Amino acid sequence: MKMNRTNIGIVGLNFGRLIAEQIRTGRGKKYFEVAALCDADFRKAKESAEKMGVKAYPDIDTLLADAEIPAIGLFTGPAGRAGLIRKIIRAGKDVMTTKPFELDAEEAMSVLKEAEKAGRIVHMNSPSPLLSPDLRQIKEWTEKYDLGRPVACRCDTWASYMEKADGSWYDDPEKCPVAPVFRLGIYLINDLVRLFGKAEEVCVMHSRIITERPTPDNAQLGILFKNGVLANIFASFCIKDSQYYKNSLVLNYERGTIYRNEGPLEYNSDGICRMSLVRPEGHNGAAVEHARPEGMSGDYQWEAFFRAVNGEKFTAEITSEEIVEGVKIINAMAKADKTGRTVKV
């Protein structure tokens, strides 16, 4: 039986153009039909729409008036995104957006609560609505083997960006604080919140090595969680080794250590990651277990979005509080950057 796909309009084409192509050719193709493109630069919208054979809109209000499009993909910059989401849900439509969700924690919570009250769907790739396969594996191991309390976590992500200043929000430390962590490490921030809960305080260090933007390109964020876990996120635009965006982590528990994407990886198009668990066994012995879950945190969960848009309710969906906790950490990170001090979350 052929599934009836849901029409979706894409807003913000600097990044949204890539997402539109991913929907048309990737995992979202089964669930969504890209029906319209919208950008403040209408020429850009028209050119891309003509290539795809879809409608083009010059502004979000005109797109929202289209009764044939019930879902919106919002891929504008994060500053003020909550206001655009509010406009979308008040028009009676559901929204998929991207990380970082918003810069203002209060605005983020306000719009999420309004969406809940109105019965509208707001999903994002990070944090994802449902626990991703890799984080589910971590949860399963900790429960199955009684690994005890979490103790610490080291996280890494990098790429090679030879960027130059272009006047975009990437150049603005107010809109893009501690840029490598804000742009790349946000996935890891959201993973840590999902695993450890609320944060207590943060500190930052950064430098600028290669790129010509005024914002840093090499950075690390330290986080102390309320349960005592110490975590560190290293993110960089300066490393060219073909091992980009691994989002690796080493996660220590009282009675074991879990590894995700540690060491050299051979990538494939299926989004499968590599995980290992090491725990004590017998006298001076070690038990090692491996897993390759199909999917990682940060993926767009198009099937879950489709099911939610079409009325399905999920019992294990992420809470508004968990989503906003990541925004609070970003806010504290920005303050720590300005003051050079450790800042309470």
C-alpha cells in the first residue's frame, strides 16, 4: 500500500536548500513532498523552486496562507527563531527546525509550551523528539550491566573549514558564541543533557588558528552537571583528517566505560556508528562488547515527524524542559566567554 506523503514548505534556503534535497532523495522522501521554497531573497527561492518544480514564496506569511501545506521546515538562523515558530503554529501548521533551536531560553520555553497547548508539533534534529539508536544503546548497556553512577564524559567533534568573514551571523559573537561549540558541539551538548540532566556551571576556552572569521575556530566547553558528572566538549574547524563530525565520546561510569566513534572510522551512507562497552569481569579481567546502532543523535527523524503530524502521540518524546536545558547551557557559555569566568547555568 502506497503511503500518502505530506506536503512540506522549506523556509530559509542558505541551509534549507540542502535539507530540501535530502528530503527529496534521502530518508524523508518516503514521508514528505517538498511543495514550496521560501526565502527573503526571492530570486534565490525562485531559482531553486524552478529546478525542483515547486512553488516559490517571498515571505513566510504568504507561505503560511497556502492551505495545501500543513508542515514547515524552518532553517533560518537561530536568533529569533522562536518568534517564527510561534507564527507557524498559530497558522495551524507543524514545524521541523534545526539546531541550535533558539538563543533565548525563556522564548524557547514559551513557544514550546504554546505549541503543546495548541496541539501543534515542534520537532528538531537536535535534540531529536525520540531517543536516537546510539543513545538507546547507552541506556540499554547501563541498565543491563548495572554500570552505576555516571562519572565523566569527554566529547570531540571537528571538521576543516577554511572560512572567511562574510558579514553573516557566523561572524557575530553575540549570535554565534564560542562558534565551534555553538555550530558543531551543540549536538554533544544535547546528548549530554539527555544522558545527565541539568547542568550546574560551565567554563570555556578558545582560539583562532585558521579561519578568517572574527569568531574563534577552535574551542572547548567544560560542564559540571548537578549530579556531579564532569564533561568536556572539544570542537574545531581546524582539523583535516577525513574524520569529520564524528561526535565521539568516552563515557565513564562507576563500573564501566562506553565509547562512541572513538578512533579512525570507515564511514558509510547508512548512518551506522560504532560503539563499545568495557566493564570489569572476574579477577583482573575485562568484558568487552560492541554494537553498531543504525543512526546517531543529530539525524532528522522524518518518520517520527510524519507520524506526529498525522496525529500519533509518543510516550517517550523529549520534554520541553530537556530541549531548553541545552539553550540554558549555551546562554551560560556565552556569559562565560565574555567574562572569562565559570558561570552558573
